[in-house]
Amino acid sequence: MKMAKYINVLYDNGDEIPLSNETKEYLSKMLGFSWDRPVWDGTISVPDLPRDESLLRELRKYVSEERISVEPEQRVIHSLGKSSLEFINLMHGKIPDPVDAVIFPRESEIEELMRSCGKIDAVFTVTGGRTSVTGGVACKSGHKTVCIDTSNLKDLTFSESMITAGAGLTGKEIEDAIEKKGFTCGFFPESFRYSTVGGWISTKATGQESNTYGDIEDIVSGVKIARKGSIISEKALPRNSAGPSAVSIVLGAEGQNGVILSANMKIFRKPEKRHFSTVFFRSFHDAINAISEMDRYPTVLRVMDETETSVSLLEINRKTRDRLRRYLRLRGTVDGSLGIIVNNGEKFGRIRGSVSVGSSGAKSWYEGRYLRPRMANSLWKRGIISDTMETSAFWDSVERIHSETISAFHKTVRENQGTGMIMAHLSHQYLEGSCIYFTFLINGEKPDMLLKHVREVMIQVILDNGGSITHHHGLGSSFHEYVDGGKRNLFSELRDEKMVWKWK
Ligand SMILES: Cc1cc2nc3c(=O)[nH]c(=O)nc-3n(C[C@H](O)[C@H](O)[C@H](O)COP(=O)(O)OP(=O)(O)OC[C@H]3O[C@@H](n4cnc5c(N)ncnc54)[C@H](O)[C@@H]3O)c2cc1C
């Protein structure tokens, strides 16, 4: 008899970060659950799955045997991202339709496979770190499906002031390699430890330091891609006007227009100094007004609304918090809006209306910035749905989107007999507008339906008020239906017929 296999699907194998008792009490009260009674440990049991021997025989012609897997565990892992709906299903024992095989090919094997893949009776999907939070990994297509795992695409070379990075390199791997030479790529998404170059380009991602270094489209100047029957390779150059760039074919295409093998990326001298500052504004409204008038921004400017501010303050000890509140009351900013400022290089000048309270808050945010997903682990283990939604909007609609989205959220949660809380911060600034990043937690009898209703309402309010469907998480299966007709056609015209088509 075969033994069932168990895998943990949470971040870092389910590790949690210690939280203050006050945070735990606050969340339990707001969402109506008991912190001491976890309902899930994050593991799922993987079923036995039939092997497709004919597919295996086909794949062996192109990929070495040891880099092919039809093990159920690998097939399930490679069919999963990190979206809330996936977690809800997993928590209730629902496993996604798995891919039929997983391959871990070398670059030359992918090239060979794509050159001749018309001959294989299967379609391909690609995964990097599988950190998509929008259902961008799940993909069962009605065909035999093979997942190309990019973890063997790890070459990294320097050319002039650029690097050419294998698509499977994570942010951490790139930075570890180039920081010794005094450089940085400037790309630091919160998923930095797991997400990959190929994933960043495919989802049009952005890093937390985008105000200084730019979004992924500013950092990547060329790619090598493998499509059905062809390999397209762009030289590493500062700029090139020789026709359309291959980057435009794969940027934001979510793995449907070919396999990204490597990318030419800008690098920057590592900053000699980094300046931290924690500030408070009288209100989120005042903060938005002040920031919208600025003509340049610090490397990181993260300004939280009143709810996110009060939740963040629960993590500092009561004595320090009381002292801080007394000081803020004197300065007229108590119960206001917290701002984290990190500037590479010199101290950033004072932002109008802000009150500085030193550097330690900003420093501790910076030091813990990649461990935050572990807080989501704590919530998932207690059956609480933790999700995010981010949009980009012109300055004149930022405040309206923020307040109307929050009202619509609460109304929808109430109407569906759930409990919930929502908070937001501004995370990436542009002269024209900003990214508004919502985090929401919900609890209810039918979590999948509650999530569906809340999401639908939030996205509609955002769109009606002039915001974008997404600022940096991509579309995935969660948001594809909101893409307007013209753009949907563009996607299908560019698509590679051997790649999984995820947007029905
Ligand atoms: C905790 C957490 C924090 C996050 N923080 C951020 C953030 O700060 N900024 C941000 O932008 N996003 C963030 N995300 C979302 C996610 O990390 C990004 O969307 C990221 O770009 C996905 O990269 P990945 O390597 O994990 O790709 P995957 O999730 O594996 O795949 C995502 C999509 O890219 C395609 N793809 C992957 N590799 C290739 C390739 N080589 N060729 C063609 N297609 C490919 C896949 O088919 C899929 O459609 C976060 C996610 C989590 C879970």
C-alpha cells in the first residue's frame, strides 16, 4: 500500500513570526476567532496520481531523465501559487488539477524542446518561485500539460554595467552575487527570497525601492526567449532601437508568449549610506496632499492609513507607545498616519506636515521586510483569509478610491454575515499618482464566497473611480476577466500556441 505524502504549502514551511499579545487580541476580536485554537497546520495530503508513460517517453527525447518528474508531490507543488483562493481550497482539502509532468531543464534543453515542441502532444506552462498571488500558476488547460520549472536557469554574467541573469535566479541570489562587486540590481519585491527574474518580467512586478531604481520594465533592457520554433535573443546594450524589443512580447504576458530564458538587467553602484526616518502626518488625507505635491520621492516612501498605523503600533511595547502618543499629541499628529522613509544616500528633506520621530521604526521595517509573509502563516493557520489588492491611480483619485473601497468592503462583509478588517498604504510613487496597497482580512462560514464577493466589489469600486486593475501583481486567473476587449485581443495575437492559455 502506498503511503500518502504530506507537504506544507505555507511560506517557509509554516514558520510564524512572534506577534505581541495586543496584536493577537486585536485581530481575534476584530475577526471573531480564538488565537489559541489553530484549525490547520498548513499541510496537505497529496493523492496518488496516474503517470502518463507516453508523455514521459516524448519528454525524454529532449530533457535528460533526471530532470523530469511525474511524482505526484512535484506535480501538485507546480500547480500552486500563493493566492487566497488556492489557500482556502487547500485548507479544505481541495487539491488543484495537477500538471501531468514537471521538467527542470537546462537552457539548451528548453531551446531544443521549443524548436521541436510542435511534435509533442502537450502544452507548456512555466513557473519560477510560484509566488503569484493572483492565481497565475494554476493552469489546467484541457490538454496534457507540462510545467517547465526554471530553477536550473541560474547563470549570471557581467557585461559592462549590466548583468545577464538566468530566468530562474531569485532576487536574493542576484544580490548575493553582485553585492560583492559593489553593485545592486535595485529590485526588492517583498517576495525577494523566492520570486524570480522570469516571474518578475511575466507579471510586470515592482520592487520596494522602485522610486529610485524603477519598476521591472525600467530595469530589464533585453531578454532571451524561447517560443515555439524560434529563439529570440537580445544583446545586452544600454539602449537599442533595432525594432520592437522582445521584452514587450513577454512583459506582463504571464507565461503565455514563450519561455523567458534570461534577461539583461541594469545594475547600480550600491549606496554607501542609507538614511532612515519615521514620520507621522495628522491624517492619511494630509499625507496624500503633501506627497502629491512633491517633485521627487525617497527610495522608499510607505505611508499607512490610520488603521494600518494603529495596527503597526500594536507591535511596539506599551510604555514606548504611550510615550510616542504623548509626544504626537503635543505635535497634533496623534491617531494620524505613519510614514516609513528610506533614502539611499543623503537624508531626504522634510515632507510638508510631517513630524519626525527618529529612525528606529523605519529601520525595523527595513530589516524585517522579507519576513512579513510569516504573519500570513499565523492567520491561515487560524482559518483567517489574508489577502491584498493593489491599484495605481492619479493623485486626484487616490483619496476617493481609498475611502470608497474601504466602505464597500465593510458593507459587503456585513451583507455576507462575515467579519473583516481592511487597511491600506501608499507604496510606490510617481509624479502623476501612486500605488494604493490594500490588505484585508476576512472570516466567514463560506470563505470562498465571501472572498469572491469582497473582491468583486472592491475591484469594481477601484475601476469605477479610475484606478487600475492591478499595479504590480499581474492578472492571473483572479483578475483576467477585467481586461478590456482590445487588450485581450492583443494578448491572444501575441500568444505562443504551445504555451498554456490561462485567460479564457
Ligand atoms: C509574500 C509575497 C510578497 C510579494 N511581494 C511583491 C512585491 O513586492 N512586488 C511585486 O511585484 N510582486 C510581489 N508579489 C507577487 C509575486 O512575487 C510576483 O508576481 C512575482 O513577480 C512572481 O514571480 P515568481 O518567480 O514567483 O513567478 P511565478 O509565481 O512562478 O509565476 C508567475 C507568472 O510568471 C510566469 N513565469 C514565471 N517564470 C517565467 C519564465 N521564465 N518565462 C515565462 N513565464 C514565466 C508564470 O507562468 C506565471 O504566469 C508577492 C508575492 C508574495 C507571495
